Amino acid sequence: MIQHLIVLPIVLPLVMGVILLRSRFGSTRFKRIASVVATLALTVISLALLLRAADGEIAYYALGGWQPPFGIVLVLDRLSALMVMLTSVLAIGCVVFACGGDDERGSNFHGLFQLQLMGINGAFLTGDLFNLFVFFEVLLLASYALLLHGGGKSRIQSAVHYVVLNLAGSALFLIAVGVLYGATGTLNMADMAVRLGELPAERSGLVTAGALLLLVVFGLKAAILPLYFWLPRAYAAAPAPVAALFAIMTKVGVYAILRVYSLVFGQNAGELTSLDQPWVWWMALATLVAATIGVLAARDLRLLVAYLVLVSAGTLLAGVGMDTPEATASLLYYLVHTTLVTGGLFLLADMIGQQRGKAGTRIVKGRPLTQGGALAGLFFLGAAAVAGLPPLSGAIGKALLLHAADAGQRPWLWPILLISGLCAIIALSRAGSTLFWRSHEGERGGERLPRQQWAGVSLLLATSPLLVALAGPVSDYTRATADQLSNPDALVSALLSDNGGAP
């Protein structure tokens, strides 16, 4: 029975999403309870999968009993288990927050939310390139509708840009998959890794073209310069729980790069087709610089947080560009931290905007907030964590990345990352002083915020000190994950052996 747990992070949100979409005009209370219970159950399942993967075992689930490389497989290793667990924790905070009233702005929120979870989890668990494309499309279709939840001119404008660019990325993805299938005769990533090592010289050009196309697609998802211009406005315009869930979306791109370029185009590919792309490192640093400028220029709290997501994307991609197990372990710790904290900040920005009346989330003087003290305390915690101030998890994540840089990388990474952190402190300090200290004239504005919103924000922001308390075990897990990624033979052996997987 434990073997069937691997498929549940996909089946559970799929079934619940269909049920909730069919009852979209039903009781709001039912939809909220069903969505929260399903998300909590998903978290329990994810924890069980994480504990199972922690011992280093690589398991797979063969749908319909068709064994790899011929059938569709879901793969559970340390990396996929970590990403599914991270998605579940983020989803709890988002769905609880939405139950405070955001879900009532449209009839399909909870159903679409569950379908997006299905797409995200499927992307993390799938073992072949075509189904990675399929799950990308599932999560993107759900995100298109969620971005428009509640309507509004700014959301429609942002959604158009978001849809057009991602459709272009999907077209490139499909072309890349077709090229690689034509060259290798397989779509199973483990099998493709084996076949690349035996590839005739005349096909190496096709494989390299397909691999570079994939890198462009994953770079678009991960928001690398110059492919990130769609992100700030889209994230800033999205409803708060949707924007918070979107915090995991750029990490899907980072995950895909780690997975595909460690397994398919890793050491098994041989010298003929293995990829070494130093421009990823330089574009990651350029992304970090450009995002930092955006942070300083932002005059809206939502937009500021969106640019902080880009800062984290540049930081993570710099870790990818370092291309060492130590850097991979460091970026995975930082990935967990930044996903949860930036998700919490999107929710917090919405709460602040609700109590500021017409001023909303613009960083201008406004009326004092009804619950300003509590909101200021949470803002201080989130700002310190996302900027990387000790003793919170952001400082640990950045310190690990700085330590992982080699002698040739340090002169570039150290000043850029440290100055970026300083600029984030300046921008967040300016925002906090304007929103809470300078807004002291007039009557207090806004109604008291629902308990569900406080619970959702507190859950996500509390993960930063929790990651500090658990820094040892979490770092040990990420180091073991990096070592597993650097040894793709283990995954290839697990999938292509004759032991069989659970149907």
C-alpha cells in the first residue's frame, strides 16, 4: 500500500478539484472545508513520502503496470519528495488565507487551486519529458484562470502577457521534446540518459539543439534575464493567495533544470552530448542585478515582493550555475526558505492593503492601521528573513551559497549577493517606515482582518525561524539530495532494473 502513496499527490488534488468544480455554485462552507481537508491530507502524504525518500531509496510508480522505459512512471527520490512537501506546506497557508474571503470573489477558486496543485506535484514526480510537458500545461491552465480570479483591468492585462509568453514557451517545449524523441527514440529521462551515451555522432547536433531549447523553456519558467519581464506585473496583480502559490512556480523551472541537466545531460551523456553552459552563471548574476534595481524602484508593496521573488530566482540560478554538489545543497536550503517567506509576504501585503483604504498597497503615507502593531511585527519578521538578516533562515541560506562559491566565483557572487541584500534592506525599511511609522494622521482605517488570514500568514512566516531551529537536519537532507543528484546512475539503475515498480 505504501507504494501507491507516490501517485496520491496527483490523484488527490485531481479528484478534489473535479468535485469542487462540479459544486462551484454550492455551499461556500463545504468548498472551504473540502479544500482545506484535502490540502492537509496532501501534506500528510507528502510527509510520508519525504520520510520514505530520506533513507536514499529511489522508488517509482508504473501507471497501468507498464514498466519503464515503455510506460508512464512517477519517480520518488529526495529531490521530488522535498519539492512536493514544500508545495504542500505553501498550499496550506494559501488555502487557509483564501478562506478569509478571497475565495468568494469567484465561484471556481478552490477547484482551480486543487488542479494547480495537481500540475505542480506532477511536474515534480514525473519521470519522462512528455509528461513533464503535460503537467506544465495543467499547472499553467489552472494558473491562467486563477490569475483572473476576481476580475479587474490590471489582472486582465497581466494575464494576457502571462498567457502569451507561456504559450510561446509551451510551443518551444513541445518542439524540444519532439527533437529529442526523434534523436533518441525515447522520452523516459533515465532511458534517454543511457541512450545519449551511445548516440551516433551525426545525431549530436539534434540533441544539443533540443537541450538548448529546453534550457530556454526552463529559463522562462525560472524567470532568468531576459525572460523575466512578465513576472513582476503578473504576480503583483494576482489575488493574494494565488500570488503566494505562484511563489513555487519559478522553482518549478529551477527544479526542471536540476533534474534534466543532472540526469539526462549529466555524466551518462558522455563527452559527445553533455552540456556545459557558463552563460547560465552570468545570466543568473545579471538577473540578480536587474531584480535588485527593481526592488529599489518599486513603489507598491506587491510589486516589491514580486521583485524579491526575482532576486531569489537569480540567487537560485547562480547556485545552479556553480554546478557543484555543495552549491546544489545550498540552493535547495535557500529555495525552501525563499518560497515560504515570499509566499507569506504576498499574503501580508494584501492584509496591509485592506486596512489602508484607497492607498492600498502603494508605498505612500496613509491612515493608521487598525491592527498596525501586529501587522508591523509580521512585516518586520518577513522583511528580515527575505533580506537575509541573521539569525533567520535567509542569512543561513545566503551564507551557505557564499561558502559554496569557488575562488573564481567569489569575486562576482559575494559583492552582488551582499549588495543585493543591502538594497533589499533599504527598500523594505523605506516601505515599512512609510506604511507604519509615517502613517499616523487621521482615523484608523480598515476593518479587523479575518482569523483565517492571520493563520495563513503566520504559518508561512513562522517557517523561517523553524528552518533555523532545524538547520542541521534540513542541511543534512539537502546535502544528501545534492549527492543523489550528482550520482544519476542510482536513478537509472532503479528505473531500468528488472525489479519492477508498483502498478
